[in-house]
Amino acid sequence: MKIDRQPIFLRIHGDNIIECERGLHLIADSFSATVRRLLSPPYMPHYEIVDNEIALFRVELLAGHGRWGVNIQDIFQSHGAPLREATDAVITRILDQDNSEEILLAVEFSSALPAGNNAWQRNGRALACAVAGVPYLYFTEVGGVELGKNRVVKAPRFPNPIVPFSYLTASETYGVLCLPVYAPSPSSSEDIYAQFSQAIGVEDVKQVVRYVIENNLSHQSYEILAHKAMMMVKILADTRKRVDTLRGDEWSDFLKLETDSQKADWLAQKHKGWRKKRAGKVKTTDTFQSLVELFDLVQSISVGASDIPICLIPQIERLGFANKISDLYGNLIDPHFIKWLASDSPLVVVWITGFKPRGDDSRPDRGLVPLARMIFGDKIEILSIVSGPAKPAMWALLQEDAQQLARQNGLWEAIIHLSNGVLVDSPTLANGPLTLLLTPVRKQNQHTIRFPMASSVTNFSEHDVDSVIHLLFSTNMEMEIFEAMCNPPGGDWSGLSMMNFQSGSEIRWTSLPRVSAVGGKRPDHVIQFGSESEDFTLLAIESKDIPSKIADNLGPRLTTYIEQLSKMPPITVRKSASDWQLWQNDELAMTSPDIISGGAFCWTKESDLTLYLKKCEFDVVMAIEFDSIEQSALLHLLLRPAAEFLLPKIYSLAQRFGGRLKIQVH
């Protein structure tokens, strides 16, 4: 890339400050450059990406979607995206000539265990980007371990190979970059790493990101990354104990098929049958049980993986299938719906429980219909069968105004906007079943997306509180300060680390529960402070936009959570300048730390400092007063004696803000 001395101006619109920073470092690593923070507002930090003292890029981080005078979800939908989805980070280029931003790349980061229905939870975001014509990369991990009772390692868990395969088919169908990028999980073993090494794409993706930023992206420029994704598909399939998916070159052959009818015919010729798993956790109706048995009678076909809740009814079977549905439900079902079921074309059927026993949404299920669309494209007909116990008011709204329900609920948005037909048979639906015939929206965007520049002024919220805490306490090894965890809104709670300042080794606990068995509550931030000895102190912080949202007596619950976690062996360890390895013994990794608690929120009034220090039993409260005119912030502090050691450290750390973060102690 030919670089003059004028840096390119970029912005990163992120779900939170952590996702923004991940996007920042992705760009820097892709150009083999370094990141340098500039004097800037603490709630909207600016950086330079520098190579040999030449500033390649100037980057502004805007944490929190929808807070800066633009709504990325609305922008995507106005350009054809069928779903209201915003990815973890959206990278844009600022166009000075018309004060606009041009979308370059959407990125999703996940350290969650990609197993079971969690594996397809993010397919909706991938599909939304593909249809909107936005290049999309999904960074995830492979080889992570599942934890059993008392956080004992059980076994590694893996996604179904159909999930990464769906990204490959989406890339082909929509003609846009839409690929997963796999990295080894910190908790993966050496054997797992060796097994999947050919599919690891963290180095190959750097070239792809460069092409995107340079506006030189073409299909050929991400062929290597696509090959890595296909390798992942084949390895995942070949390591399954049962032959319940396609294997080997069958995946490559499937990917070469261009039309939905070609795919359906090819799958039918494979004669791989499909049967629905019986799940006993959620109550269902007698007719739904009969419906499941009915699918055993027709020739329902696996779509490439037989243990996912998606199957295919071949074209030749649809008339018989429609007749069996009519026999089952009789005059309770709309004859127009039966006529549609009997259409002369293949039918993909998506089975959606959708709701937990108490009627709450099952969030991962919103990715099922997008998964089917990513595999087969826009033209194939999809029937969504919904069986979970939604609340009766939801069924009423579905009948009265399906589009209104879609606007209110992400699961229903995916079902309504991507299905051709819906059949509901639920124990909470009176006088069931309920059927809908729909026309999915098909409007793929072929043009670059531009929008008016986002404002640099926002309504201050928890996002800004988290940004200041993160920027203030981000790892400073010279001062023996380590950010053990940062979990802002939209975070993935992927783990908590602690540092041995003497040896430089880092230990990590993964798959953190929200609450512990003894009533502890997971903090939003954990900061580790070293001392002259091997002892250290942990500060566990709860952050909110306003103090009234913080629960009474929360401080002891935060410290209890960390105390209980530190009494259990970590999952993985990384020695200085080495790779992660599984923790191999039952001994505790460190001596018991001192733990103090704190609360952080936007400034309200001075009396609230004393009130919430006492009410929540914190050791320190931090109230941040933001000034959009001066583009600065004032950090108000009230501390108990146990936290007074923080003061000189905070004063020193605040110097890095160049006067944009001032301190006032009460």
C-alpha cells in the first residue's frame, strides 16, 4: 500500500469499548503496525496506527451502538438487511468531502463455547451483513472445554460443521465476504491445537483485512481464508463419533451447487434420513408429538447434519406431507396453508422451540432460520414450526399484527422475515394450531453504504463509565496494575485472569457464571494491584449509568464471587511469552488475595457518594462527571480506609489523559 504522510481517518462503531479496541488492534496487527493513544475525550478515545513513525491511520472509537446520532441497525436494514442486527464492531472510513462515513467491514468477536444451539446464535448477524453487502468476519475459538460441577473440566466441545459451512455458502450465494476465523481456545489442549492447526486463520485474515481497508477486496483475496473455513468443516465432521453429517469432499461438492433446487436434489440423492430429537425439558402438545412422528413417515432428509433442528422435504414428498398435516389437524388448519404445503418444490423445515418453560425467549434459536437461509439462499421455501410455551399475549399479537411482533422481538423478526410459512403448535396457544403465510423480503444491496457522520457528542451512559474505567486501569505492568476482567454491556464474560507480577505468568478462569453458588455476583470490572511482596489486591467493580440501579448490599456479593472463584483451580495458564496451556494440577494457583469492592456510575450529586458507599457496602465509589463541551471528565471519589491505597495510583494513571480526566476526592 502506498502511504503518504496524511493518515486515513477511520471510525469503529462498537457494541462496547472492548469490541472497539479489538477492532482497533485487528487493523494495527493487519498492517504490522502499533497503536498510539492521542489526547482525546475519555469517552471517545482517538488513536493513531503507526508504522516506522508514520501515521497510517487515525481511528476514533465510538462505544455503544445507537448513541452517536446514527443507528447501524437501521442503516443495515435500509440497505436490505432482513434483521435488526448490529455486529460487535463496524469499521468505517470518514469521507471529508461530504462529511459522511463509508462502511468497510463488520466484525463479530466471540469467546463463548460454540457448542449446541449457541453455535448458530450469531448467524442472524452474518446474514444481515451478507444481504446488506457488508464484508463480515466472525472471530471465534475452537477447542474450548465444557465445565462440570465445581468447575471441573469435562471435555472439549465443538460446533456442528454445518455452522461454519453456512458461512461458506453465504459467501457464495451473496457474493460477499462472510467467513469465520478460528483461533485456538486458551483452554484447548496441545492435541486439539495440533488437530485443528490447518484450519486456524488468525494469520491469514490479516491480509484480508488489509484488502478491505485498502478497498481492494475481491473473491480471490479471501480464497485462503475460505479454504481454512472448509478445512474446519471437514475436521469437525471427521472427528464426530457418529457419521451424522456429510464427510470429506461431500462438503466441497455441496458448496459447488449454485441453486436451491440443485442443493435439494443432491441432498435427496444422499438418502441421509433425519429424525427430530425428543426434548423433555419443555412441555408440548399431543398434536405436536404426533407431528414429530409424522416426519418419521415422510422422507425427511438431513440438510448435511442430522442432529440439528432443520430438515428437508423433497419436492416429490410435499403433496403427501400436506395431506398428512391436513389429516392431523383437520379443519383447525387453514386450507390455504395446506395448499401452500402441497406446492411443487422442495421445502426446508426449521424446528424452533423458541421459548423456555417460563415463556422467556431462547436467544440462540433466533439463529436457526438465518442458518437455513445461509445454506440454501433466498429462493427456497422455508416452513418454521414453533412449539415452545410463549406467553399467550405473544400469540395474540402474532395473529393481530405479525410485523409489530417482529419489530418488538428478535426471534420473531427472524421467523417472520425469513420464513414462507409458520406453523405454531404450543401448549400455551388456545384453540391451536396457528398458521401464517408470508413473503420474505428479498432485496440484496450491491452498493457501498454511506451515511452522515456520527456526532462526537452522546448521551452519557454506562458505556462511558466503562470506557473511563477501562482506559484508566488498562494493564500497566510497570505499576503492577492488571485489568483482570472488563465486562461492559454486550460483553461475553469469557473469563477472568490474574497475573503473577514476579514471573510474568497469567492464569485464567473461563466460562464464568453470572452468580456463584453462595450468592456472589459477577463484577463488571476486576482490577489487580500488585505490592512489594507477592501479595496483591483485587478491586471488583459494578458499573451502571445511575446509582439507583445498583442493588443494596452488593459489595460483599462482588467480593464473595471473586473469593469463591479464586479458591478453585484455574482452567488455563500462559507463561511469559508462551502459548496458553491447560492447568494440569489441583493446587491453587495463587495465595488468597485481598478483595475490595467498588461502584461506578455517572455523576448525580455529592450526597449520592455517601449514600451508595453505605447502602451498597462498597469500599469505594466512583462517580464520573462528563463534559461534552470541554470533552473531558471529572472522576469523583469517596473511599473507605481499605481503598485509600488506590489514590496515588489513580492520580498517576490519570496523567495519561493529558488533563482530560481530573480527580476530585470527597
